[in-house]
Amino acid sequence: MLLKLLTLPVSAPIAGIRYVLEKVGEVAERELWDEEPIREQLILVNEAFEEGRLSEAEFRERETELLARLREIKEYRRTRAAQESAGAAVDERRSVVIDIPDELK
């Protein structure tokens, strides 16, 4: 058994750890730039203000923060989409070869 463990390539566990870390990073990235929790917080803040649990000043301050965060997320998505489309345009460059028949030369 020990001999089997010693013969395993060292890169196997590292590759597994790298895969897990990449997946964790992808999930964190999605959650960081998700608009839905911010929208839910806006609704809750609005409800709290309407029910009198928040003063107008507190409401305006919190609303301003949340709206700024939504703008930040939208700007990030716009920038990311532009970068991805620019990268796709570069990656999709192809050379075209046109064979002209001898009769047309």
C-alpha cells in the first residue's frame, strides 16, 4: 500500500487542489457580482422605511449605497462583456485563401 502511494505522481493532488480552488473562485466571483441580493436589500430597506423602522436620512443613505453597488456591478459586467467580445474577435481571426481559377487570372 505504501509503495502504491509513493508511486503516485506528485502533480495529481496538486491538480485536484487547483481544480477545487478554481471552482471556489468561480462561485465567489458569481456571488460578488450578483445583482439579486442587492435588489432584495433595496426592497427590504424600502419596506423598513415605509413601515417607519428607518428614518428618511437612514433610508437615503442606505439606498444610495445599494444603488452605487448596483451601478458598480453593471459597469463591471459591461467591461467584462466588452473584454470577452474583444478577446473572441481576436481569437476568431482566420485567414482566408481564395483559389482563383486559371481562366480568370
